Amino acid sequence: MAEETKAKTSRKVSPIKEFLAGGFGGICLVATGHPLDTIKVRLQTMPKPALGQAPLYAGTFDCARKTVTREGFTGLYKGMAAPLMGVTPMYAVCFLGFGIGKKIQQTHPDEELRYHQLFLAGMLSGVFTTAIMAPGERIKCLLQVQQAGASTSTNYAGPIDCAKQLYKTGGIRSIYKGTCATLMRDVPASGMYFMTYEWLQRVLTPEGGSRTDLSVGKTLFAGGMAGIFNWLVAIPPDVLKSRLQTAPEGKYNGIRDVFKETMRNEGPAAFYKGCTPVMLRAFPANAACFMGFEVALKVLNAAFPE
């Protein structure tokens, strides 16, 4: 019975199908989670208040209220075009990387991988996505911290204008600023992300049943919890990445400088700034992502059976 159960809780790896389904899942994720991502970035990058002054934002809900009051509801969607344009190939490559990571560790197509193998496959997906993720994150963060009515030396009309200005002032290197920080965040976080999802899918599948028959609720729960565990790992390096990518040129000489200054001025608690909107966003956004992925995969399997 154990062997029968294993055969039904695992599924054959098709990297091409996972590539296509992952792209659709990514679109679902961005559409659901971008407003809270904007709040997260603004909390992470707000300046330290002078002695006796109140901080720019008192917290998650204060940031949301002030953003909507000053910039309208669309202010929460600033920078969305950048991840939306990049999200289809990014999540497609993410799921493709996970599929390849699983496939190279299998000795036969129906083999059910152990959890540490799933973690390694997930880490590979993080490596795969960094080349696409880093410039999109750089542009997104710069647009998100740009506020209506604020007098700054640089203003961007949108993601394309932002990319042009970055290239004009610093070349391709400026566009890819924060790549190492993105890699530091995404490699371990992606390992946790996929391992958690696969683990919960197995746990929630009844003995002798098939994971393809899991209810919508169980799939949403597994995807949402995967997002929570992903961000538990990713938040500290994400703070460093956001600060590095939005800092004026020359302020930091790499991720190590950001870490030293943050520790010196704000202490360890600073590495969890933006934690509330991250966790509020993580569950619904990633539940939507994996739900979109599973639906797309079912459609592809029906249209192109193995």
C-alpha cells in the first residue's frame, strides 16, 4: 500500500509544462499581492527619523492610509508594470528550474524525492530566476519609494523610463544593482518555498488518493503556507536588497556595507521591517500563485497527455 500511495502522491516531471504553468501562476501572484509589496518596500526604505521626530510611517496600516490619501488607491500599485512584465518569464523559469532540479535527482520518472532533495531543487530555481528577478526588483523598488509631491533629484515616469535613466547614468551594471543580494535572498527561500508546498501536498493527500484530486481549499492552504515559510527565510536579506537597490549611487559599497550600517544604526530588529505586510501578502499571493499553477497544469495535461 505504501508503494501505491507514493505513486499517487508523486507525479511525472515535465519541465516544459511546469514552465508554462509557472508563468500563469506568477501573474496570479502579482495581481493579488502587489499593494502589500509596495507597503513593505516603503516601510523597509523609509529614513530613520531625527531625534524627537515621528517616523514617516507608524506601521503597515498607517503606510497604507497615507499612500491612499496622498496618491489614491493606484499608489499601492506603483511599480506593478515592472514585475508584471517580468513575472511570466520569471515564474516560468522558477518552476522550470524546480522541474529540472527534480528531474536530475530522479533515478526513474516516478521516483518520489526526499524533502532535502526537493529543497535542493528549489534552490536551483532561485539561481535560475535571479537574472530576470534582479533588474525587475531594482526598477520596482525605485518606483515604489517614489512618492507623489516629493522633491527628489530623480523622478521616473514608469518602468521603461526608469530602466532608461539607470542605463544612462550607470549602464547595465546599474540596472543589475543588487543581484548578489537577490541571489542571497532567493536561493534558500526558494528551497523552503517548494519543499514546504510539496510537503503539505503530500500530507493533505489521503492515503491511496491522488494529489491531483486535492480540493481547492487544500491547494490554496498549501500554496499560502509555502509563501509564509518562504518569507520567514527571505525577510532579512530582502531588507538588505531593498536598501541597496534604492540607495543613491556611491552610498554603499555592496551588501556588506548595508548590513554593517543597518546593524550599527538600528540593530537586528531592522531586518524585520516590513514583516507585517509581507506576511499579510504572503498567504493570499502565493495561494493564488500555486492555484494558478495547478489549474494551468491540469489544462496542459488534459490538452497534451503524457
